[in-house]
Amino acid sequence: MKNAISPTRNENFSEWYQQVINQAELAENSPVRGCMVIRPWGYGIWEQIQRELDQKFKDSGHANAYFPLLIPLSFLQKEAEHVDGFAKECAVVTHHRLEQSANGKLIPAGELEEPLIIRPTSETVIGASFSRWVQSYRDLPLLINQWANVLRWEMRPRIFLRTSEFLWQEGHTVHASKAEALDETLKMLDIYERFTIDYLAIPVIKGEKCSWERFPGAVNTYTIEAMMQDGKALQAGTSHFLGQNFAQASDIRFVNKDGIKELAWTTSWGVSTRLIGAMIMAHGDDDGLVIPPLVAPTQVIIVPIVRNEQDAEAIYAYCDDLKKKISRKKIKGQYLRISIDKREMNSGEKKWYHIKRGVPVRVEVGIKELEQNMVSYSCRDNTKSILKIDSGAFIKEIQRTLLTIQKSMLNSAKSKLSAHTKTVTSLKDFKSAFQRKDKLNAFILAPFIEDKEVEKAIGEFGVTVRCIPLIQPKATATCLFTGKPTNTWALYAKSY
Amino acid sequence: MKNAISPTRNENFSEWYQQVINQAELAENSPVRGCMVIRPWGYGIWEQIQRELDQKFKDSGHANAYFPLLIPLSFLQKEAEHVDGFAKECAVVTHHRLEQSANGKLIPAGELEEPLIIRPTSETVIGASFSRWVQSYRDLPLLINQWANVLRWEMRPRIFLRTSEFLWQEGHTVHASKAEALDETLKMLDIYERFTIDYLAIPVIKGEKCSWERFPGAVNTYTIEAMMQDGKALQAGTSHFLGQNFAQASDIRFVNKDGIKELAWTTSWGVSTRLIGAMIMAHGDDDGLVIPPLVAPTQVIIVPIVRNEQDAEAIYAYCDDLKKKISRKKIKGQYLRISIDKREMNSGEKKWYHIKRGVPVRVEVGIKELEQNMVSYSCRDNTKSILKIDSGAFIKEIQRTLLTIQKSMLNSAKSKLSAHTKTVTSLKDFKSAFQRKDKLNAFILAPFIEDKEVEKAIGEFGVTVRCIPLIQPKATATCLFTGKPTNTWALYAKSY
């Protein structure tokens, strides 16, 4: 089929991913190395993600605020592990103006006394504010979120997955006790899990990162790991219990009920435009993008098929009426998002345009549909393909149709996850799981010992410890790499 | 009154402004020179502004997208006037990592081949994408908006008014003809005007900037100018007709209906977090902030007055019920925003807390109100002060009450604008208008000639040409500074 994506997923998954992005007009590489331009269709998906998450954050008591883009070098250095973790990928501002050099070329001028770092994450600059805002136990908990751009210089950028600049939200909270901060860390992980399952239709494994995979400066890092269609893992969101490390670094202290000054406990948590990459790789097919209805910028696209100019007006009026009726309906509190594509373009081209962009339901209205008061429609996930039905019935069923697609996408992703997740207790099985002829990877659940020797051994296969799942098999086994007995199991996988 | 803002507006308007911001917890200076932290209450106002404007942009056919933060120096140089205009205030990224120097200090490393500029505005980087996106007349008009942070290094920063980093939206559009691009420029100016009047309750003068006040690289710059309570002007939004300057610089061309390649026409337009500064200075009083109801993060605050612990439960239940009933109501499509302040704090302190933050309606519920099924309430704009009425009547009237405050705030700002706007035709009157004993400034409408001599002469009084109003007096007069006859009139004022 000449209009499908080339190569297919089986032929070359990585190039297929790039082609889906190009042809769906989601984003493009910018001339600024490692940075991307998020085009309207891609940004529209991000807006849906933002709106839903933002509401969940607010419902759980968090307020948005905004902190500076630039962080003084001395701030970043306040937490030793933190600065070590980010030093290699920092964009550094050293000058504050441009001036003409002797040969007429514009060059940086006005050198800063202290270099400024474009935030790779904001713990240290937000900590400076929190140390002023938190004085008494009455000021706690302090529950803040920020929607922002961050920058981590990437040597091997990949759109949505690893770009130097990306968009994200970063939550930062302060608590009076360790227990409360740990609760918050896990509560936000749960919100990420529910959102990823319910809206992106992607099942995830919830777990804790091992020591060498932790956020620089965190005491514990929790993660949700999703499986892509090539069997690789993608870290879809993380939530960090920071203990008192950053409170110490930024001097966040409060007077407790007994009038004694105490060091506070903090957390941070974030998800990014990476979620769009996860959605593409979890659901896309060889025809292009497939968007779960709940996050689709357009859920229903109406394509008028005008073969004779004289029918145009009547067909358009019929489409307008359809749109009007459907856009009054709601799913999960949101009005349905529906458009009519009236562009001058042949209908085959138009059809493929919307297939590649992953619009959940495509409706075609020609003169026959008009005369019979019907519509022809297809569901992008192929559950229903070119079905001709009464327009009243279509309107009546549209919410259920969209929710059915949403559910079927989740079920299909769940089946893939469970088909490619295996429990392994021998080194031979471990190795063969990552060396299949069909190049399909897997999620391997195997015994785990917190030992750098393990990291080294699995690194040789390009495998990493994704997490120590919160739900553990109740069994003792032997670590495949150190031979030591353990009752801890980890999820191992190749990853993005 | 010990809890009011000190100094008052009359005593020191500029210091009063800073104190209102501090005490309403809107924002604070950050340790990064010239940058601000927007605190939750300030950011909440920005979220209201964003939501309303975003809807208006979408309703008029614009889509959001996102472009890189960093602009290669060579891009900025593509338009000569543009780079001249911004060279003195550019933050320059020159390195992409940090490393330990010989003495153990962290220093910038990995010098970039070409310096990158943090966007002061995005015409040039967006132009690079537009030149790829626009191929044919079918791709036009291209109507894009971006919500983003930008950076212009400020020597004399002032929160919300002039900060090195600020948040804004920047619209960028491409058109097939000059007329269409000009239409768009003025249409967006109208959207800004309606929003500023209808939501911020601030009347504005719409006009065109004279040549030396134009956006660097623009053919025409249009503006809305608002009057602050000290009689100074604040530029609240601008819309630029860029002609073919940036299309030329970025090579944005399209094949027209006749198959011939043409240079496109572009526009750009923006408003920023500065609007919050305008709102503070247009409406604040000596007690603190006064927020127009339509953009207030909380429109109604309920303060339970508990004098005996035994009444607490019943009073809270009564407040919860009130909140539930009111939050079901809508104004302009938005559910009412209402909170209950249950913090442990004495009720006088609490009352001042909300007064200073400018919450439009404050409700007090004590045991008496509960027993009589009443509420006591005050309107922040002083139209109604501690009125005790039946709770049913209060709920029934709440939307009208809020809209009345909104309207009364606009009327009051309109009166101030008209009282302090004067038409002047002699140099003596011009001078005395800006040298009043009460330090109150004015908007002066006077004859205008596009001559640098004028700029110099008025600069001596610290006055600038704010705009050439779109609505002009139909009269010929003599320019006060050049003595030349003219039928063009300009708005002169001191400004922020």
C-alpha cells in the first residue's frame, strides 16, 4: 500500500518512528542542534496531556508557580551528587549582550561574573524560594508544580525521547515529616500511572529505581516503565523522594509545633513531552500514528466527498449539522473535538492525511450518505472499518464508539506487555531473551542484587535495570550475575 | 489603618507597587539578577489570562506550537534592524557543559562553534520553520501562536514590568497578501483591546507607534496603551505588521494560484506577564491589590469565624454547603472559583490577608450568620461593605454581584482615563501638564510631526510618543516642537 509508512515497524522500528513523526506533522528537528519544533498537531496532543494532568495536580492540592530559567552555578553546586549528575549536559550562559568586534563580526560581550546554567531541572532554584516561604509547620505541606522548558545537552538527540530542550512539568513539595514526603512521592507516582493507563492507554510497571539509576541527589526514585512495540522499555514518569538532601542544600527549615527548628523533607516528580514518544511507539501501526481518543486534538474528522460542484453546498450543510450535534456532547467532562476538512484536495489524499495523523474516527459524507441520511465511518484502530450507518445512530453512539476505541487500545497494549514479559532464573534464558532473531525485545523479571557487578554484566547486552517492581514475586532465587541468594526481583530491559 | 499598604499611592506610587506585590504574594525577585519568581497567587492570575486569550486565539483560527528557546546567532543576524534592536540585551550561551578546572573549581567547557542566543522574541527561529511549512498558497494563511518564556537582559528590572525573563505569548502569521496581513495585525490588536477592557477592566487607547518606537524590523507597530493611577502610560500589548522583511530574511515564499513564486507577508503580536503589572497599577488601592472578578483565581473567599470550638463543625458544614452551591454557577462559561479559608489564624489577620490579595468578594460566616441562615459579605472594590443578607439571596445574586464589581472597576478606570487625558495645542500647556505639583501625570493629545526633533524635545521632560491614536481629532494644528502644520495627533505621556 503505497501510502503507508515506509519502512514498516518490522523492517526498521527506529526509522518507522521518525517517519510517523514526519508524516503526522508532529514535530521536526530544528537547526539548533538537539532541539525540536513541536508542530501544531504534536502540540495539540501535549495540550490535552497538560490539561488532564494539571487538573489532577490541582485536585490533589497543588498550585502552579513559575521559577527562573537561569540558575547561578553556585546554586547547582549546593548538592554535590546533583551537580555531578548534570555537569556534562549544561547549557552555560556566560555573556549578556552582543557587540561588534574590530572586524565587524558580532561577538558575545558583557561577561557575567558568575556563569548561569539553563535549568536542567529546578530543585536548587526552587529551593531558594522555598527556604523563604517555609517558616513554620503552618506553611506545610507546600505543594507546587511548574510547567516549563528545561535543557539537557544531548549528544544523540531523538525527537520527543531525548532532545536538548524539552517541555515538562516538575512538581516540588515540602513536608514536615519523612512519612508524609514518602506518601506524596508515591501518590504522584499513582497519578502518573492512572493517567498513562486511562488517557494514553499504555499499561505500566510501577517500581523503584536501583541506586545507580536514581535521580542525582534523590534518596529514592520511583518510576513507571512502559513497553514499546519493539519490546523496549520507556521510562514514562518519575517521582523522587529527596529526603533532607535538598532541604539541607537550600536551608529549608521550619519551626515545629514545639517551637523547635527542623529540617524539612522534599520531593520532586515530573513527566515530559517524552509521553508523546511513548504514545507513538506504543500504538502506532504501519499506516502511521494512532492516538487514543481521550488525548486526540481532533477525535472525529468529517471528510466531505464532493464529486459534483453542485452538491457541495448541501453536503457541507449536512456536515456542519453533524459537527454541531456531535460537538455538544462530552466525554469525561470535555466537549468532543470534531473538525470538517473542507480543503481542496483529492479525497484519497485527504483520507491518508488523517489516517497518518491518527485521528480516532474518520467520517465520510458524500451525496449518497446525504440522500440516505447516513454516514460512512472508520475507526483508526481498525475495530470498525468503513461502516455505513444512519447518522442519528452514529451521533447517538459516538461517545461509546470513542470509549470503545480507547479501551481496545489499552487492551491491545496490555496483551503485548503480558506476551513479552517473562520471568527468568537462568543466565542462559536471560541472554537468549535479548538475542532473538526477530529482534523483538522483552521485559525480563529476574532476581536482583544491588551490586555494581550486575550493572556491568547486563551493560554488555545493552540491558539496564528498569526498576524493582513495587509488586514483587514472593520467591527466593539466585542472582544470575553474582550467584548470591536474594528475594528481590528486578525488571530488566533494553530501553529508550 | 495599620494593616493597609505603606506607603500609600500618593506618598510613593512606585514603592506602593512593590509593597502590593510583596503583601499579596504575587511574585518576588529571584537571586538571578533581573529575574522573578511568580508565586501561586500571581501565577493563578496569569492562568486566567492565558485561558481566556488562548480561547480567543483558537476561536480566530490560530493553533499553538512550540519553537526552540535557543537561536543561533546567524539567525538573529538575518534581519539587520532586528539584531540591532536586541543585541544589547541578549543572554548568550557559549558552552554546553561544566568541568573541573585545575584548582577544583567548576568552569564552563565544551565551547560551541556558534554562540546561541536565548530568544528575546522568536521571529527568526520561527521563520526557519515557516520557510519549510509554506510552499503553496494552499498553505496560507498560516496562523500560529506560542506560549513561552523569553529573555531580554534588563539593567533596571521591575517585577512584571521589566524583568530579564518574562512569560508571554507570541503570535506569528504568514499571509499571501499585504492587505490580509494588515487585517490580521489589526484584528489581533482588537482582540487585545477587547480582552483588556472586558477582562482586566482597563480601558485602552489603540494606535500606531511612530517610527522610532517600532518593533525592530517591523513596518508598522500597533499598540494598546493603558493609563495607570499615577497618570503614566503602560504599553499593554503590541501587534506588528512585518511587511516582507522577515519573509525575505527567512525565505518564506509560496507558489501562487498562477504557479508563480512570491514572497509572503508576515505579522507578529504579543502580550506578556506585564499585564499583571498593568492590573495592579490600574486598580490597586491603599489596602492592596484589587482583582477584576473575571481574572481572579479565587472570586469568592469564605472566612469561617469560629469563636467557640464547639460551633466549629456546624459553621464549617454551613460554609461547605455555601461553597458547593456557588461553585456550580458559571460566569462567561467558567464555573465560579470559590474557597474556604479554614487555616488556624485570627480572623482579623485572615480578613487582611484576603483584602491585600484583592479577592473580589469576602464572605464571613460566624455563629450568628449560621443561626439566622445569613452571610455577611464585602466587595473588595468597596461598592458593598459588610452587608448581612439571607444566604439564599446571596447565592442567587452572586453572579450579578461579581459582574457589578467587574463593571464598576471598568467605569472607575474609564473615569480616571478621561479625567487625565487632555488635548493641548501650546508648548506651555504641554510642559505644565507634566510638571504638576501633585506629581500626577497625564495623557496629552497634541499635534505630531514624524521628526526626530520631536523625540529629542519631549525626551527632556521624560515624555515619549505613546502612539498615533487610530481615532484622530479632525483638526489641523501646529507641531509644538517644529512649528510645522499637521493634521496628525499623537498621544504623549510618561510611561513604564
